[in-house]
Amino acid sequence: MIKVYSTPSCPYCVTLKKFLKEKGIEFADIDVSADQKELQEMIDKSGQMGVPVVDINGQIIVGFDRNKILELLDIKE
């Protein structure tokens, strides 16, 4: 399960989600600006308040790191 913690106003979040959709990767989009519980979960997992944060099977990626996402999902380009 992939979780993307994001906000609607974050341009990096928009780019990240577009990238995942283009690759056909399913993910849960979590708007932390609308859900304090999810915001706290993101902070607890990442130690960060900034978005995006990606959780891929417990592996945390802060920011949009295309190569790390592909590596964790074992996708070759």
C-alpha cells in the first residue's frame, strides 16, 4: 500500500501524484490539510511537517524523489 501525504496547494504534491498516475501506480491520497489525525501520523512517520511524504510499505520518502520511488517499487525505466 502506498500513501501519499499531501496538500492541494503543494506543487510538488501535484507533480508526484501525476507521476504515479502516469506509471499506473495506485496510491491513497491523504490531504493532511483537512485531517489532523493523518497530519500527526505523517509527522510521526517522517519527522517532517512538509509535504509530500510518501509511505511505501513502511519506507518513508520525504519530497518527490522519483528514483527512490522507482527503486522501492522495483520499477525499471
